[in-house]
Amino acid sequence: MSPILRKILKICVPIAVYILVWQLLSMFVDSSLLLPSPKETVRSIISILGTASGWRSIGATILRILCGFLLGCFIGLVLAVMTAKCKWLAWLLQPLRSIIKTTPITSFALILLISLVSGLVPVAVSAIVVVPMIWRTTEESILALDPKLAEMGRIFLSPWKHFRYVSLPQILPQFFATASTALGFAWKAVITAEILALPKAGIGNQMYLNKVYLDSADLFAWTLLVIVCSVSIETLVAYLLQKAGKERHD
């Protein structure tokens, strides 16, 4: 069996099994309200993708996720450099990082909803979720830099070349791995915040309306769309990060 066929089977067989189990459970429950069938859900997905409002909601959510993710990465990197270079600042900000990590997403969303417009709340919440992940990993990578290589780089290289050829290759692998994971958390944060903030357009808003009107088929359809979009974007970002890392290494 060829490697490509083996990969296809590894993906398709579990999906087929899950769909079969879903269909059997739907037949057993025998209630579209409690558990719509795969056929009903696919029909709802086609209906959603056939409307401009459906695509507008998907696009708005993806835009919020990317903005929040990039903002969180930027803030996390800045904080990582600051706390890695300044011990007293690391001591001062350590409780803040712990508070951000342990506070529920819903709390951040509800607090921010008081002062921000509904469309910006998901962006801010996703950034808050991403910050401590990027912050901690990058800080640890900076502190773990090889001191011998660093000393050699300072002697023979300019500050920019020292950063590019000595420090960056040691930091990037951990950063890329964490960034890929953080993107998944950003998805969950944005959808949760959208359900609470109810912006004009967004997947979370649509899911809330489906729940209110007891439209289970559309609710399942939006959930599957979230999963497909999330996996697709995470895979694309992971590929781009991996490619960037290989090009830099070469």
C-alpha cells in the first residue's frame, strides 16, 4: 500500500466510523430536535453556505480569530523579552500571567462587554488567551539560550546578525509549536465570546440564535463548520510555520 493511500485511509476510515455511529444514534433517538441525522446536518450546511449571511458570519469570525491571535502573539513576545531580561519585572508580572491563565473565558468576555463594542470583545478575549502561552514559551526559550553561543555571537557578530543567526534559531521551534496550539485555543475563545457578546455577524451569534429557536440541525451544521474551518486554518498555519522554519534553517 502506498504511503499516500495509507494516509487517506487513516483520515477517511475514522470519519466514516464516526458518521456511522452518529447515524445509528440518530436513528435510536429518533428525534431531530435532540440529535439530527448526518443527512439533515449536511443539508443545513449546504443551506448556510448558499447564503451571503452565512459566509459573512464565517468571514467575520475568522477575521476576529486572526486579529486576536496576531495581537496576542505580539503582546506575548514583547512581555517575554521584557521578563526574560529583567528579573524584577518577571517577579512582578508572574501573578498576572497566572491570573490570565486561570480566569474563565466567560469572565473576560462579560467584563470586556461593559467597555467594548460587541465586535471587539472576541478579538480581545482571544488575544488574552494567546498571550500567556506565547509569553511563557518564548521567555523559557530566551532563558535557555546557549551561553557559549551567545558569547561567541556577541564577539564576532553584529547585534542584528547575532539575533538572526544565534538567538532566533533557538527560539523559533518552541514558538512555532506553541503558536499552533494557541491558534486552537483562540478559536474556542472567539466562539465563546461571540455567543456571549452577540456581535452583528459571527458563527457564535448564529449558534446562539439556533439554540434559542431550537434549530438543532443548523446548530450541528455550524458546529461542524467550526471544526472544519479550525482544522483547515490550523493545518495551513502549521504548514506555513514549518516551511518558514525550514527555509530559515537552510
